Amino acid sequence: MGFLGKLLGTNSRTVPEGGKVPELSTSIERSILGVLGSRAVPPMPGAAQRAFQLSTNPTAEARDFIEIIESDESLSARVVRIANSVYFDRGKKAQTIEESVIVIGLNELRCLLNATSLAEIFPSNHPFRTTLWTHDIAVALASKLLARRIMPGKEDLAFLGGLMHDIGKLAMLQRLGNDYMKVITKIQDEGCDFVIAEEGNFPFTHVEVGMLIAQRWKFDDTIKSVVLDHHKVPNTTPQTGVQLSAVVGLADTLCHALGIGHSPGFAKFQARHIEKAPAQMANLGIDHSEYKTLTADIQKSFEFERDLYLGKGK
């Protein structure tokens, strides 16, 4: 049993969809804050908190989003700029927030607000920050694509889950800087998973850090289960149904198999994920014969929308 299993005991099993996610133990929480610092988990800004809440509220209306956007001057300017970008070209320029929301659409706006809000919470000038964030965006887009097929109606929630799945890495890189690069070096040398490399260098992993963030920000158990379980292959049954963590986990594996968000020297790591993909696909009822088509669709989606979500949409 690994470090996470020892800390959470029997509760480290895969959490059933809709089930209660176990809280981190007091000892691991103290360990994280002792190494990363007492301010490792910043309070979520009010606008970001409302944006995340709206993303999981299927009854949210355009007016709700407009109020959030209008409360933030820089966000307002970005939304109008995005509405007038090549991605949403309608032949007529949007002049107001209301017009911009109509052009973008609520489903896409949910995703954009989440990505924009989260991108600014764990800032870092470290070169690897862009690499991690690029992968997070790719997994979010891939999760949304997979959910459209496997969990119709939950595409926006899947996007949020994909965006949040590795948030612990962003916090660790921000607080540990070059010390976290020891993890990257081990992965480059051995091709092992991040959790294994982190266990060899720190008394916790990005999964525990991500769980602490999710707890402090009061995310619901669906998103917490994604953070906790996306590295596992759950036993999907008719009783448990498809779990969001499994969808995000497959998206994560396929994006790694494509090498999206990889730094130089990740060939062994990439190869391991190519090998892992068939089992995860089968678990969700997808035949491995669809691998090439599925990865091509993910690559196409990422290439088309990457600048929009990476803050370069013009």
C-alpha cells in the first residue's frame, strides 16, 4: 500500500459515484502545510467561487453569469475579446457583456470562466508552470469530449473535473519551485508516474495537496473524487455506473499518450500511458480499435481551442 493508502486506510478505495469522499487526516494536512507553508492554499476569490458554483448548477441563467463577469473589470474585457475572436466570429462585433454572453453561449462560458479563474490562483514564473497548465487544459477538453459520449449532460462538470484533477501539482510547483523539478527528473529517468516520483521526494503527493485544496474550497464530493481517484481504474458495474473520475482518468491517460503538456525526456512516461490506455478504455466500454480515432479527436479539439483557454484568444 502506497503513502496515500496508508494515510487514508480503507477509505483510499475508489469512491462510488455520489459517495462520500473521506477527508484528509489531520497528520497529512499538517505535513502539507508544514512543507508548503500556512498560506499554501489561498482563499478562493469571490468571483471565482461563484463561477465554480455556477458551473455545477444546471439551472444557472445568463443573468447569473453576467453579474459575475461585470464584477471583474479584467474578466469583462477578456469575455468581450473572446466573443470577438475567430472562435466565435458571427460577422458582428459584440459591444456589451450581454452580447458577448449570447455569442459565446452558456456551456462554453462555464468552461471559460473556470479556466480563467483557476489560471490566476496559483501563479508562478517557473517554466514548468506552462507545461502543467497546458496538460490541465488538454485533459479538461478531453474530459468534456468523452463525457459527451459516455455521460451526456455532464460535459461542463467533466471539464471542471479535468481542470481540477492535477491542481495539487500547480500548488506544489508554486510553493516548492525547483525542488519540485526533482520529481520531473525522476520521471524523465524512469518513466514512473508523478505520484511515485513525489513519494520519493516529499512526505505527500499532488493528490493529497489537491484534496486539501478541494476541501478548503468546499468543492462537492464529485470533484473531490476526481482529484482522489483519477489515477485509479475503477471496477465499473451496472450498480456503480460510470464515474466521473474514470472519465477524467482516461482523458488524462490519453493526453499523456499524445504527449500533450510534456517536457523533453518524457518518452518513457508517454510510452507507459500508451500501454495503459486499452484497459481504461475497455472499462468505459470503448473498444481499443477506436484508439486512433479517439486520440485524433482529442488532438484536434486541443489544437483548435488551446489558445482560447491558455489566455491567447484574440
